Amino acid sequence: MSRLLVVAGKGGVGKTTVTAVMARASADSGLRVLVVTLDSRTGLAELLGGRATDGTTYEGTTISSGLGPNGTGSIHLRTITAGEALQDYLATQGLARLAKRLVATGVVGVVSSAAPGIDDLLVLGKIKHLVGLTGPDGDHDLIVVDAPAAGHALSFLQSPKAMATTIRGGPLRSQAIEVQQMLTDPDKCRVLMVTLPETTPVNEMLETTESLRESVGVAFAPVVVNNVDIATDVEQLVAEGDLPAGALADAAAYRAERSALHRQAIERITTHGLDDVITLPHVATASMSADDVIALADQLRGVTPKKPRPRKSS
């Protein structure tokens, strides 16, 4: 749909898992995918099939290659911070030595405190540069960003417009305007909201979506409802009352009630004008693995594995 997919949502809804699933599904379709994390988020590399240390540097790590029907798909993970983005930018201006000194002395943190939004603008500026390198002749076909949790995601995506308004001129204002133009161009960028099929997460997702639409003007990808457990057959059994009394009936009643609540939550989303909804099923595990991500990616692509994928032993 676009060159940049920003995955956002409330903390705890599985945003990082969805980032991994989207990246894997895209790579399995033959795309060269760059996954960007802003804080070396724990677990993302493992979900993508790599080691914990993969992708923790500015240049990043290629975790998978040779994916997809023609072997053209790949996944590259990298971390981008404000300090590194500033150092990179100044280096291109012939100020590499000054850049290292500024970062080492913590100037970026001081400036960020004095002018909130500059650190986010620096990161988005680097992402904009990478978006310009996507396409058949570029390094990647798609960039997937594991954005901050909902509260910070708002300020993160609002920072270019705010900086363009408050800064009267100079390269920072130009950068802010260019980043804002990228964020509002649906061919270049879309925001993918993630939520759970529960009342509070859905409410917060709807509020965040409306705020982003009004304050930033971003385009949206389909909403992903994560951890969905809709069991129509169990609902029907409970409704018909064919189950004998006891623990089995109680368990069935509980699951039927949860199934109905999940269905209602998804219906609420569609009634708020967000018709494009993707549901990812509940995975019965204490900790998601790369195999779980592959299975979800297969489902997202409409592919049915020929046999169950064995879970790796720890």
C-alpha cells in the first residue's frame, strides 16, 4: 500500500509481535523489508528469527534472506536513535568529528529537553531518507517501523508539524516540512493501528486514530485486532444447552462469553468507519516464538501450511 508502515498502539496489545508478523508476511511475499526499532526493543529480533543482539546497531543486521516464491524476500533489522541520526546527518555535511563530540557530550539530550520534538524529528528525518531509497532500484521495498506506545506515538508523529510551525527558518524547518509531507502522502506512509478485542484497548485505539487523523493527517492501513478468539461452534453449543453440567460446561460458557465480547469489539471498530480490519488469532503460548510469527504471517497471506511447524526446543 505504501513504502512506510508505522505500527502503533497501546502498550501491551502486541504491537511488536504485529510488527514482526507484517515484516515476515511481506518478506514471504518476496519484498525486501527493513524493520526499524527506535529503542532496541527486547524480543523483536528473536520474533523475526534472529538472535537477541541482531539489529541493535545503527547499520543493523540482515536476519533472513532468500524468502518468497522467487527468493527475493529479506528482513533487515536496525535501530535508529536521535543521537545516531544527528551524527549521521552532520557526517554527510562534512562535520563527522563535531557530530561524535556532540553525541558523546550529551548535547542531543539537552537540546531535546529545551525543544521537545527535535529528537523525534531527527529520527523521522532519517526514516524519510530511507523511504527515499526504497523501490526497485533502492535497498528495500518496504520499511516497517515499530513505533513507540500510543502516548509517545502521538507526539512522535505530531513533532514535524509542530516544529514546522514553531521554527521560522533554516534546515530544521525544511526537514520538518519534508517529513510532514511524507507522513501525509498515502503512497509513502500509512499508520497501522494495533489493538486487542477488549473495550479499553479499542477505546484508546479509536481515540488515537482520531487524534492522528486530525492533528497529523496521516493515512491508515487496516486496523489489526490481535489475540482474537472467536469460537462460533462453542457459542452455538452453549446457546443450545447441550452440554452436561460441570467443569466442561463452565469452561465452554466462559469461552462463549469471551468469543461474543471479541465479536462485539470488532463490530465496534467497523461501526466507527474503520472498515478494513485484520484479525490475528489467539496463540496459546506463554511466550511468542519465531515459529508462531511465521504461522501468523502465513495466515495473514492466506497460506495454509502443509503440516504443523515444530516448536524449537529451548
